Amino acid sequence: MQTVRTARPRLGATGRVGAAWSGARRWALRTSALPASRLTRGDWGYIAATYFLSRLLIFALGVIGSAMFPVVGAKQTWALQPITWQSLGRWSHIYDRFDSGWYIGIANGYPAVIPGNLESLRIWGFLPGYPIALHLVALALGALRVPGANGALAGVIVSHIALFGAVVYLYRLTAAELNSAAARRAVTYLLVFPSSLFLSAVYPEGLLLFATVGAFYHARRRQWFWAGLLAAIASVTHAEGALALAPLTLEFLAYYAARGGWRQRGMLKVVWLLGPPLAALGTYALYSHARTGYWLAFSTSQNLVWGHRLAPPIYPFIGFLLHPGIGGAFDFDFRLLNIAVATLALVVSVVAFRRLPPAYGVWLLLGVLLPLSTDGSHTHSLARHVGALAPLFVALAAWSLRLRAGVANERPTSQASLDLRDRLVLLPSVLFLALYTLMLTAGIWAAI
């Protein structure tokens, strides 16, 4: 008996575009709500132990480094300043360096802008979310009659508390997305990442990480009010915070499509998600205009004063190929380290797209492309920004355990192979974390 085969109709250009768009839409929206993840006593014990040991390591390295190694002095010189019992007040140098001073200053309010003087606009290049938190904690310290200037201490408290909250959110997110073994690896990779010292220093990255990973966790749970509230904090804390709205919106679209399409009344819940961030940014814009005459003084300062202008993200790579180098103590740009971190993050973004829901890959990719696109041929602070991108560590945990979200098991893999992958992540991270801590304590521009 002969089988009659029916030829498939050939699609025209319009049909192919439509089919491609339909396929892309199905791919982007292939996600579902996460189940609730409850932490056991063992989970809490692991989180607390890993958190405190990693922070203790950074503090100990900072103290030892200050006592044993010279620090950068005036006019690009080196000076030995060993820590003694009389000089223990310099402990804050482990956490309070470089840009920390800007945030501590803003905690008491932005200064007035002098007309025609762009330099007076420089401090407006820092968003107010983190300084507001510093101000509130400093008020509490003052009410408790804590002696001395409380700016640095308030920053250390805010950053450490925010980081602990971020670790809890990251653990719950990864455990629900993959499993508890992956959650343990994700928080470990985060806490020993080379630039994780900035997550507990007087910098906004710790608060940014808490707000973004918390917002994403609640979005994955379809808790839109809490997602929007945390997204509002992120959007006025750091420029990277506004980018988190992209994966959050993608999650909302997936949720809404699963409910039956655009005619459902649930579309109004988008106000819970986007309303708080827009209100926070609008409030900042009104304040900015009232004090400076610019609706977005942050953007104006970054553009005109700091010289951060949009450029193709390939430029830093071209600049490195034309002028390769490791960097130095006084040139403020550790190019090789930053290029390596950027390359790693871009590779891991492919892993995120393959092993996790699409929003993870979108979030990670945008978070890497923004700093690559705003500093010309330089790579200042790129590793610091990448270290606050939660999907990087979820994807690394998925890769190290050969896991995929929504898939029970991949093909069997030996435990030795999984352990090797784990060591490939951990060993370089710990070594460079020690190096970066010693650099920052010595006064070298380790914002890298």
C-alpha cells in the first residue's frame, strides 16, 4: 500500500516572520509561577554560617592587610601605616573608600547647584536610595547616643543587613527554581565572588541586590505588590535597578498570558508592579527639578560631568585589544580583570538562557551590557556592578550541578565531575576576593 504524502504549504516572507514572532513569543513566555519555598533549620544554618564566615574573612584580610602592607599616600607614593591599638579607629577603611564619601555626604541632603558651574552637579551623579537608608540608620544611631561620626557605621549596618536579606531571597529563589543543593551553591558563589566585598561596604550594591532579587522572587511567585515595592527601591538606588523592570515585566506578561490573554481584568495588576517604581522615579524627578532645574540631574551629571555616554558595548573590548594591560595602582582601570569578568558574565548569560526561564538571561545580559555601553573604552567598576547581578549566581549553580529549571534530571553525571565544576568556580573567586580586599584596604582603586 502506497502512502500519499501531503506537501507542506510554503510560507511566504510574511508567514515566516509571523511564525518566527510566534515562536519567540512562546519562548519568552515559557514560565510559570514558583511554588512557595520554606527554609528548614538546616537552610538557615547554612545561610548564616556562609554569610558570617565570608564577612569575617573580608574583615580579617582588611585588618591584616592594613597592618602588613603599605597604603597609597599623597602624590602616588606608598606609606606604611600599621594598625595599633591606638589606631583601631581606622577599621572603617575596610569599608569606607572612594565613592563611599559621596553617599555619606548625600545622606545629609544634596547641596544646591551653582548656576553655570557643572562641577557643583557632580554629586548628583549618585541616586538617593542608598543615602536615604544611611540617613535613617544614622538618626537611629544618634538617638541611641552612639559616639562619633555615624556615616560610615550607618553604611556598614545598612549594607550588611541588606546583603543578608539578599542572600535569603537568593536561597529561596534558587531552591524553588532548582533545588536546595543549587541554592547552597548560588549563595556561596555570591558571597565569595571577587567584588562581593562591595556588597557589605559603604556602597549601594548590597541594597541594590536585596531589592532586585527580592522583587524578582516575588514576581516569580506572582506577588505583584511586593515586587513593585522592591523594584521602586531598586530604581532609585542604582542605574542597574531600573533594568530589573525588564525581567519583571516579562514575568508579568507570562503570568497574564497564562490567565487567558489581554481581555482579562487581571491586567490591572500591572499597576501594582509598575506603579511604585514610576512613582519613586517621578518623585525623584520633581525633587531634582526643584533643586537643580534638571528633571533628571543624575543623567545630566553622568553625561556632562562624569563623561558617561552611551556607546556600543563592543568598544571596551576594542579598547582593550588596542591597549592591553593589567592596570595599575594609580590608573583606576584594571582592564584585564574587568574584561575577564565581562566575558564570564556574557558566557554565563548563555547558560542562563539555556537552563533557566528567559527572564534570568534577559536580566543578566542587560546588566552586563549597561556598564559596557556607558563608559567608552574604559571598564571602570564593571566587576562591582556584575557582582550584584543575582542571575549570574543562579546560572552558575545550575551549570555546576548540571540542572535545568523544570527538568527533573539531565543525563547521569559523576559526583567527581560536579565537584570539579564547583571548584572551578570557588577557587578563583576566593583568591581574587582576597586580592581585591587587600587592594581596597591599601587605597588602590579596587572598584574594578
